[in-house]
Amino acid sequence: MYQKRLLLLIALALPVYSLSQTHTPYRDEYSRNSGFFELLGTGFSGSLKLERRWITNESWQWGIQVGIGPGTRQLVIPVSATVLYGPESHHLEYGAGLSFPFTAKVNTSPNIIGQWNRPEEVVFHGQVGYRYQPKKGGFLFRLMYTPLIGRGLHREELVDRFAWHHWVGASLGVAIKRKDPAPDVEIKRL
């Protein structure tokens, strides 16, 4: 059983590894890291997110987003896998992920601060929308439709049933361009 899981993991990871080994000129043109604030969206009321993207070709890019969404009695950690399509500054973005809502423990002791319950329900979310981000980096803007799928999201009578909750998000942030590598230095022998 363990060997089958290991072989499956290697089979799934091999194509990603092979993509990471190729170097093409357009990879250095695009910014790969970004940070942004998302109002509403996958963090429910809002979240701060970091994103790392891998460029597969000039039009297609994929990435991972991780965020934290603070609330008064709840802390949400959204994790998403996304794909961008578009060669220049205007992109179609789509993806999916999970949001982990942690609720605050009710403490009677004033000495205990910052304890959180494990999430009882994990909420699945989808993402589809528009993203403006210049390929050299700088200001980014996102406008997304982010449906939430989980138990008891918006009605008391649906606590034990899965529900689809229509949700949207808007983001403002910055994409960070990697510094250009140092030019090759020619070493002369004496």
C-alpha cells in the first residue's frame, strides 16, 4: 500500500519537475510573486494573500495563493490553486481551493489569549474572474466570482446540508518583479 502511494506521488510530481527544469526567455519577463488584499472573496469577509506563480508558457501561468482572513471571532485561512490565461496585462483567472475557518475558544481565564478551535467544516471555494497585472510587475487588480460550497453557510435550517453560496471578491495589490540576474562576467587568465 505504501509503495503504491509513493509511485503515484512520483508519477504526479514528475511532470511538474520536468517543467521546472526548462528555461525559456519569457520566464524572466513575468513577475512571479504578488501580495494583495482581497475584500470578501475566499476569506469570507476579507483576507491578505501571498501568491507564487509558475510560468509554463507565454499565455498560461499557474500559481498557489495562501492567505489569512481575520475576524472578530473567526480566523480563516484560504488556500487556492489558480491558473491565469492571457499573454499581456489582462488575464482570465480561475481556480479552486479550500478555506479553513478557525473559531475562537471561549475562555473563562483572562490569562489564556489566542486559542483557536480546529475547523469543524472545511469550505470548498471556486474562483473565476478578471485580473489586471502588468507582466513587468506593479499594481494588480482582481474582480472575482468565488462561490463557497459547504455546510450551513447562510441558513440555520441548512446546517446539516451542503449549500452553494454565491460570493464575490475584489483585490488590490502589488506584483513583485524579480531582480534581473547579474550579467555574465568574463574571467581572463593571466
